Amino acid sequence: MLEPVHAEPGTVVIVGAGVAGLAAAQHLTRAGVRTLVLEAASGVGGRMSTEKVDGFRVDRIGPLLSTSYPELRRTPGLDGLALRPFSPGVLVHSEGRRHRAGEPVGPRRARGALSAARALASAPRPARGVRPPLGGPLDHARLGAALARIAATPPARLLARPELPISRALSERGLPSRTLHGFIRPLLSALLCDPDLTTSSRCAELALHAYAKGRLAVPEGGADALPELLASGLPPGTVHTGVRVTAVAANHVTTAEHGELPCSGVVLATDALAAAALLPGLRVPGFHPVTVVHHAAPEPPLAEAALLLDADRLGPVAHTSVISQVDPSRAPAGRALISSTVLGPPPGDRELRAQLAALYGTSTCRWETLAVHHDAHAVPAMPAPHDPRRPVRLLDGLYVCGDHRDTSTVQGALHSGRRAARAVLTDLGVPAAASPASGEEETPVHEAA
């Protein structure tokens, strides 16, 4: 028997219980607005979902977070979110060897990193034909200087820069090709699922800014911990799953299960394709397809909690990690969970295992495949030109949010939800609640996150 769903007068209906929709519900509820969240699936979270397989907790599409994401502090309900950080920087497999790179340097060390790069650049060069391996002192100094510059640049200034594809933008700013393809390309493959560096320089530099100022991390217990925490912090009866919305308007929604529900406003917080199906005419972006493969192993092939990037492009895997070293709660005692991301369709098992064996330097014959999750529309593409602050207000009473209206990250989804909530409150004439991070009124919607 279906649970009854009612939209009382003054209620704002949010369609979609992904991260953006739940964030919008949190901000609206905090401001005193009655909110109803309708989700077609059987659970909340959208792509941030986790399943249990033989005692392992495996993410469907596990996005990387950064401890420096402002919206993790600004979103009500996330105070209790436990993040498990990776080791500082990343491991890069390049030219047949692994080396650590890209450890956060902080803006205060920018001058030192620049001086080191200049000094090493002026040092005697190796003999003709001798090429030092990637990851040497000069490479580290150049990379440290580049990250320090980005960390020291306010996001608003990054958004105001001329917009180009990120590969061209960094090349024109003097970043050596060796650093660009040996570190930045594999890193942005992990952060934005863009191995070809076609992303707008503004959006890519926002991602690099977050990386340089914080630590990469995952939610403890699985990706679903974040949306479940947001949902559990809403008043009872706010979120209804298994309810499919078939039509939307500024003053009502129509559902397959409960008919028409009147309301005072609608926030469409689905993915881009579902949003365009309900509101024909909305622009649908291109997408980066993603496949995540989870393996169980009798012991961890890498002792540290590191994100391992493949700069050599040995095979389909863009990045991989022994995720149980990062978050031990994801694997039963005495076993290891390895999660690998492919930017494309599911690869052949033999090709995949051969690459993972080369990356980790060990045999994979005893690894058990636990799950293979593929999403052809996993990450909205952001080629230049791309507006990372696309309007969320379509008209009075009708709003849209999601990572496809902002940046294609968890930060972008949360920020988009906050922008939509702010637009609703402005139209309703309701003051915004205080920011959880500062105790002051919310940041204006046009301000960079």
C-alpha cells in the first residue's frame, strides 16, 4: 500500500533526492519553509549510492571529495559527516615507476616553490640525450609552484580569467608539457573525469584550487553516507521515495502514484536528462562516461591510503586505490577492497587485470571481481565556454539545480542546491537562515564558492 503524500499550502516541492535536492531542502527547511522531496528511486542519493556485496561496501560511482569544499561547511545537516582522507598528494605511475607528487603546498610557500623552480631550472643540464625520470626535483618544484599559485588565487578571480580549454590555458601560462601531461592530465582525469583536458579553464582551475588547498577524501562508510545524512536531518515525512513525477509547473507537480499535488513552488533537482524530459528546452550537456570496478583481494597490494594515477595510459584505468586502506569500514577484516575507475565502457577483464598488475606491481590472479558499475551519463562535461553559475530560477515558482547547473562535482551539486534555495526564499520574501560555517547570512548567490 502506498504511503500517502500531501503538499500543504505553502509547501515547496523538490523533485529528486540527490545531493543538490537534499541540500536545497536543508536550506529551505532551516529558513522555515515547508518542503516535500519526491524521489522516483527506492533510496536517496542518486549517483552517490553504495551497495553491500559479501561484507564489502562498494560505491556505484564514487566521486572524490576535497576537505576544502566550502559547501561541506555551509550545508546544514553535514556537521556529522566523517571524511576519510587519502595520503597527501597522489601517487603517479609514470615511465614505469611510481612517485609521489602534488602534495598541498599552501599559498605561503608559493614564493619558496617559485625560487626552487628557478634555481633548479638554471642548474647545469644533464648530458645530451639523457632525460631524467619524471618526478625529479625540478618537476616537483615546478608543480609545487603551479599549485601554490592556484591555491593563492581567490575563486572569484579564477572565474574572471579568460576562458580556454584547460590544456591550452596552462600551456599559455608557461606550464611545461612534462608537468601538464605527467601530473595535471591524470589528476583532472580523477577530479573531473576529463582525460583529454577539454574542460573550461575556469572550472578546471576551481577543481585544482580545491585540490591544492585541501586533501582528497571519501565519506566514511561509502558515498551514500553524505546524502543519507542530509535526508536524516530533515523533518519526518519530508522525503518520499518511490514517487515518480511526470509533470511539473510553478504551482503543482503531477505524480504517477498520487496524482496532482498543489504547491507554492517547484525545484527540479534531477539529473540533466530527467530535467529536460520534464522541462523540454532545457539544455542537456555532453557527458563523460564512467565505469567503476571493485575487486576483493586477500591482502592490500599497496600499504598506504594513496590515490594512484596512471600517467602512462597503460590501459583503461584512469585511477585506482586500495580504498579499504583509506576507509577500513568498507571491507571485512582481513581482506582488501580495490576500487578502480575507467573513463569509458566496461573493459575486458584480462586487459583490466594486466594494467592493475603493472600499476600495483603485483599479481591480480587471486583478486575477486565484486561489482562493475557503468554510467554513460555519470559526469556532465564542461567544455569551454561553460558557465559554472547557470541560472537556477526559470520563472517565479519554478527552479532547477544540480551539478549540470554549476560544476560537475559534489561541491557544485551542493552549491547549486544552495543557490536554488536562495532564489526560492527571495521570491517568497523569506529571509535566508544563518550560514552554518560563519553564523552570518548566506553568501550571495553570485559569489564564487
